[in-house]
Amino acid sequence: MGAETGKKGKDVEKRTEKRVAKKKNSNILVVFGLVLLFVLGLIFVLYGLGLEHVRIGSAGMNTAKQEEQAKPEDHLVTESAVKDEPKTDEKANGGKTTTPKGIEEPKQEPVDKKPTADASGTVSKAGENVKLIGPSDGEYASIYPEMKTSAPEERQSFGNTLFLTFDDGPGAGTEQVLDTLKAHGVKATFFVVGNRIGDDTAPLLKRMVDEGHTIGVHTTCHEYKTIYASVEAYLEDFHTTYEKIHDYTGTYPQIFRFPGGSVNSFNKSVYRSIIAEMKARGFTYYDWNISTGDASQGYTPESIVANSLKGLKYKDTGKNAILLAHDTNVTSAAQVDAIITAFENEGFSFAPLSPIVKPVTF
């Protein structure tokens, strides 16, 4: 009986040891599980903070980059768009212009009213004491080596100032645009096409210079595939207009605008090289951040004015506001008076572009 009792005691002792060991193992698993959960939670928190840091940093970089840039959809030129794009409406309506209801016809003579605020003097004065950077030799410096200028070391923004720019002229609407600008005392910028410059249009170019406007190079042939075939092809096209402007006005241009904008589907393989070469030569290029839409299908007098007034969003932002229009388009030329008046009523001044003006680029 004593032996049986001893045997039972040992069995109890073994069962007790097993329960203790099992409980101990269970506690270890619980502790391990808690530690694992803590580590995973810590990793999750740190990862989340890292992502937020990257997101904020990326957003800041994007904001800074886009500060003076226009949206891609404002300028993108595709082959189909060029094919379908109406060249001008010089012969539309038998040469007559149309004006939307409620908008007065453009005034061709100075009117008795408060003069339009002209910021030309402000812009010009800003460039007087700016340090200039001389041209440097780019990769293509041997091509027309004399075609170069100097650029300011720093550029400036001019808040609440509208820079009116007209492409593709001189054309059917150029004289009317000049008359309207003169009536308002406003200076603007004309990016001209070399193939349109000749003895018959020379008086318009001379008038631009005499009345204080800026003339810049746009293109000679305005054929995208020709101009953007290579850097050499671009320089050849640019040089022709560059020299024509000098021949007819006595001045060499310092600024230019790419046909189709600085970045488009025709120049994507060469635009970086072209920009690098032109900057090395000291030239400044300007895109735009407002467009009249007068080179698009279906434009109307009303849409030209409405599109232009979208530029009022730049009021009190301190950013340069550059409006794209075409002086080959007589319908657009007829709306310049309404556009100037609308911006004038919102407190805007007007000035022509010059290298001191910080560019808007795509």
C-alpha cells in the first residue's frame, strides 16, 4: 500500500511539473507575441512618417517647379493639331472684323479717359543696373558665331502686370492691334515670322520699334518638322529672321518664342539641346500662361475675351502674366481693346517683354 501511495505521489508530481512547464511555455509565447506586436507597430509608425516626409518633400518640390510654369494642356502641340489648326482668318468675313455683343468697337484714336497704367518704364528701369552675363560657347558655337547677346544675371517678376504678346505677324490684324495699343498707351511684344517680313510689311516693324514695343524672333518658315529637325536646322531658321529684323529696324532681337511652345511633340528629341544652345548665346525665350485660344478650332470673339480674362487669376500673386494672341487673326485683333479695358479695370498695368522679365516656361 505504501508503494502504491508513493507511485501515486510521483504521478501527481509529474503532472504538476508538466502543468508548470506548459504554463511557463505559454507565458514565454505571450511575451514573445507582445514584443513582436510592439516591433511591428513601431515599424509601421516609422514607415508612415517616412512616407509623409517624402510626400511633403515631393509636394514642395513640385510647387516650386510649377510656380512660373503653364499647364501642359495650355500649349501642347501635336501633329494632328497642327494639321487641323486654322492658319489665320486674314480673309475671313472679307477682311471685316466682328465684335461680341456688349463690347465696343476698338478705338483707333486716343480717347479722353484716364490713361492706362503703363509699366514699361518700371520694367525698363529695373533692367538698367542689372549685371549682365556675356554669351558663352555652346556645342554649336561655330554656326553663326556672331549671333549672340548678353543676358541679365537675375530676372524679376512684375505683379499685376499683363504682358501682351502677339505671334505669327506681321499680318492682317497687326495694324489694328498697333492702333489699339497706341490709343491706350500700352506697349506689347511681337514675335514675328521671317517669311512675313519684307518691304510691304517693313513699315509695321518700324512702327513697332518707334512706338516702344518689343520685337522677338518666332520663326522663319513656321514648319515644325523643318525647324525641329535638328539643332542646326533651328539655328538656320532663327538666323534668317534674326537678320531680317535687324535689316528692317536696325536692332537685333534678344528674346524669342518657340513655335508651338518650348516643349511640344515635334521637338521632344531636341528641345533641351536647342534651349541649352540659345541660352549659351544669351537669348531668352518666353512661353505663356494665358492664351486667347485664337489658334484653336471654333474660337469666337466671346471666347477670345473670356479666355484672356482667365489671366485675372494672377492678380495679387506677384507672378508674371503673359498672354498669347495672334496678330494675323483679325477677329482676335478686334478684341484687344476689350481685353485691355478689362485688365485695366482690375488694376493691371501693361509692359513689353525684355530679358529682365522672369520667363514663363513650360
